[in-house]
Amino acid sequence: MALYSAAAAVLAGLERGEGGLKSLVYNSGFPHVRQLYALVSETLRYASVLEKLLDGAALLQAEKKLPPQLAKVLVYDLLFGKGLKCGGRWKALARRHRARLEAELARMKVRHQVSRNEDLLAPEQAVSPAASQVPRYVRVNTLKTCVDDVIDFFKRQGYTYLGKAASVEELKALSGKKFLLDLHLPELLVFPAQTDLHDNLLYTSGHIILQDKASCLPAFLLGPAAGSHVIDACAAPGNKTSHLAAILKNKGQIFAFDVDPKRVATMNTLLTRAGVTGCQLAQQDFLTVDPRDSKYSRVTHILLDPSCSGSGMVTRGLGQEAAPSAERLQALAGFQRRALNHALSFPALQRLVYSTCSLHQEENEDVVQAVLQEWGSAFRLVTAFPSWPCRGLAAFSGAESCLRASPAETFTHGFFVAVLERCREGAPTPAPHPAGLGSSSWIKGGVSCFPPQKFHPRA
């Protein structure tokens, strides 16, 4: 029931104008933010259909104590989702009215002359065919287990392992309880779209991370060696941070920053569950971090995934942030350029990955081009993942070194990644941008709660 109550509270907050969807979800205190985000997103997408169903079935008139936001969430999961996952009086209430709700849904389909639930949505509300094909990606957390053990665990749960995928098209054809090893990333398993693993033992114990393939690319392409000092500049909710820790084998040091205290708390919980050690979390704006502080004198790798429009996230739908205006894109790009310039000013930096979950050139190729021009010959673009099929837009010479991801071409969320490397020691660099040393709240070793261990799951 906690999931539905949290989702209803987020919907109520949106109606009152208390914030955007993402901020309300992260500030909800609910431990599984991605699960909550997905449920609220889908409830919003079906909002107009749900309102008609509630009116036609007279549910709120029959159940006067049922809050309308909670009614929408319950009816969405009952009729359009995976089925109710709660117990108690709310489940009993929904079951009492199930026949009437299903009959009203059937009447709506007849009136609209459609056979599928999705066809009841207006065109701007419907998920594109490409988006609906995005599989469920599962990153094996090698701090706690290994790929072979996880494969064996799922096989004992009745899943059929099909081996390593030979092409992207194979990912699209997955169905039922079948899964593959990804063809690009060695520790990524691929399940059919909509596979729900939030209650699976491996997820709740931190042995697997539910993370989109495109979101795995930044840490994978940064590839710091064990023992390296690394900055994750805009780190919450922490999936990329935990991926960095796995690549480092918990050897070395990660400095992870986020300005929002609740997001930092969520990240601390996630990293603790994942068995991450050697990571210092700071509630601090990355732009206020002093690159000349001796604490960062050995930082050779930076992952920069700054705030962006989020236009590549396929779960976005009705009720979420509208397509950004030109002014909004300009403001985002300005912040992104400042963040990238600031990251490049760390004196020992050798390699940096810049990424966004945006489709807009203004936040991607244009940012990289502008900053590279400012730094002259100090840094260069590295061709990221040459075998990746989707490259950067031809916005400037060399932009093809960047990579893009999309539901249509790579069966992932929309994403952009650029890899920059320092050209040589002593190359000219611009003066660091002014950075005040604002107060920060450190969680010293706050994610060092237990050592990495090998997990032998049992069915």
C-alpha cells in the first residue's frame, strides 16, 4: 500500500503546483524512486481515461472516503498495470468495483471503436511504438555477485536464458520469461519490456541494479582503473556512482556530489545496498567545488551527467514537463557549459565523460563544441565505442566521435555521451571559473557499511 499512497501524494502535489514530477518523487521518501516514478508517469498518461472511468462507474460517489488521486492510481494498476500489489481494505474496495470498472472500460472501447487500452489515449499521450519496445535492462552488481550466478538464479526462477545477443534486433524479439546477455555491455542482462523485478530478491538485496542500458554507458566508457580517484559531479540517484564503484572494484576513491539533501539521502541508501565503499557523498553544488583543493589533487576521471531537459526519457508523458522552450534550453545549455568547463579545470584530470538524457543538440553537441573551443588544444574528443551504431549529429567536425542512443535505433532511452581526454601535459588552459566554497554536508564513508561479497542465490 505504501507505493500507492506515495503515488497519490505525488499526484496531489502536482495538482497543487508544489513542484515537478521528478522533484516530488525524489522528495517523497519512498525507497524505490524509479518504481514510484514509473507508476505516477503511467497514471498521468492515462489520466483523462481514468477520470472518465471513475465518472462512468460512479466510483467516487460510491466510495466517498476514497481520495480521487488514490482512486486513479488503484484503477490504473487494476486495469492497465500489473494488477494490484496491495492488501487490506483498498484491495477489497477495488475488487468490489472491478466488474463495474471493467464493464465501463469495455463500453469506452466500443464507443471509440478500439480494441486496445492504448488506443483510448490521444496521440500526444500514447507511447511511441519504439518506446514500448525498450527492454528491461538489469546490470549485475559485481561488487556482490557475478553474471553466471545471477543467470543461474533466474534460471531457477523459471526464466529461459538465451545466451549472448548477436544483434540489437534480438533484444526487440524478447518475450515471456526469456532473457539475454547484452551484446555490448558484459555485465548487462536483458529482459522483455515491462518485466517487473522490483520485488525480486536480487534487486532488494542490491545484487542487481535496474538501470537502462544507455545510462550504463557513461561509467563504462569512463573506465577508470582500480585505485583511481573519480568525481561523479551530479550523482543522484546513484546508479552511475555504484557502476563506477563496481568498475573500480571498490579500490580507489569516488567523490559524489548533489545539491539536494533528499536526493543525497536516497543515494546513500542505494549505495549502501549495493555494497559500495570508498565513496564520499557531499550535499554540494559541483560548481562550488574548488578544483585546487588538495583533496582532489589525484582526481584523474570525472563523470558529468548534469541536469537536462530529460527529453530522452521514454516514460515521460501527459502531466510531466512539457517540451522545453527555446529559453529553457538556452538556460540548461548555459549551466551545462559552466559545469563542463568547471570539470575540465581539475588539474590532474585525464579523462571525462559528459552525458545527458536529452535529445536536443543544444544540450549535447553544441555544449561539447563550445567548451572544446574554449580549451583549445588542451582536450580532445575520443571516439566513444566505435561499434555503437548511433553517432553524434554532424553539428561540427568530429561530432561523430560522440554517441547517441534512442528507442528506435538502440532500444534504450534517448541519451548522448561524449568522451574527452587531455591531450598532453602543460597544454594551455583557461583560468578556472570562479567557484565559491559554499558549505557542504559530507557523509564520510557513509556507504561503507559492509564489504563486497560473492552472492550464491538460492531458488
